[in-house]
Amino acid sequence: MSNAKTQTRGTCQCCGNNQAVLKTGRISKHGYTVDYGYFYGVCTGQHHLPLEQDRTATDQIIKDVRNDVIALRDKAGRLESGKLTLKTIDIGSHRKPNVVPFADAKEWQQRDAIETAVFSARRRADLGEQFANDLEKRADQVHGTELTTVVLEKPKVEVASKVRVWGKDAVVKSIQFQIAKGVGPALNGHCIEHATVEFEDGRTVDIPKRHVRLAA
């Protein structure tokens, strides 16, 4: 009988990453990176069904981000043309900010601030467009497919584990490194992990951990 555990996994509707699926059928709580500059913290995808089964939230995110992209590019254009003016700018340093009204800054400071704002808006728009396209492609690939089941890492032999040694039941009392003796030329003389196991009759023995198997 195998001790390996399995886990159902699906695709998050919000970040597009493969995550565990809870017994409720919803995506488990998880975080995500800020690769695109749009999301951070704990992903709201935990509230939704996997993308394999539903894409409502995904399609809404794609729509919202694309609208944001349009607004950002419009903002960049209006800043360049002078139709939009910054209210304040920071003329200080990274360590010591100094935010002042735009009108109070020197001409070259105003020019630099506008160029920076235009670059930032267009860069964010480009990243948003890429994110929306990637998420849409991901949705087209996985929506309507089956969830996956993966085998988790097999349980490891550790202190208090119930094990089988030489066909008998035992319990691991401690694990330590020591010089192997009397276990064959491949291991003898090497410092390797040993498990001290106690049999049901109270007898204990030290044997290489690799020779210990978890009980079924």
C-alpha cells in the first residue's frame, strides 16, 4: 500500500498559474509575482473555480487590463502634447524626496518629469498588453480541459515514523550521522545517516536510514 498522497491541481483564473484545488472546488490561497507590474500580494483567484472549468473572471480581467492600456497610452499622449499637466513632481533624491507643485519647479525639472511620466505610462501599457494577451492565450489553451492529479513528495523517514525493518514493525527513535559498519563494502567506512529503530519487544538497532522503509 502506497503512502504517497495526491493533489488535484488547476489553473488560476487571475494569474494563470497552476495551483492546488481545494475540496470546495475553488483554487487554493496563493501569492504571485509582480512580473507585469499589475498584481501583488495574495491572488484573488482563490475565490474562483479553476480556469479549466470557468473563465468568467479571466475574461473580465483581460477586458479591464486592455481598457487600462488604452487609458495609459492616452495619458502619455496628452502629457506629451501639453493637454495634461502634472500636479506635482519630486525634485529631490531617492533617499530624500522633495515633492513640489509642478509650476514651482525649474523648466528642465518639468521637462524631465514629463518625460519620465510618459515613459512610465507607455511601459506599463506595454506590459499590460502583454499580460492580457498571455492570459487570453492561456485561457484558450486550458479552458474545457480536465484538472490534473499529481503525486506529492513521498513521506520521509523521520523521528517517530512507523517503519518496517527486516519484516518487523518498529518506530524510529532518532536519526544521526555515523560511520557505517557491517553493511557491505559500498557503505562501510562512510559517514551516512543512520536511524535508531525500536522494535515492539523493546530491542533497538542502528541501521542506515536508506534501508528503512515506512510501514504501510
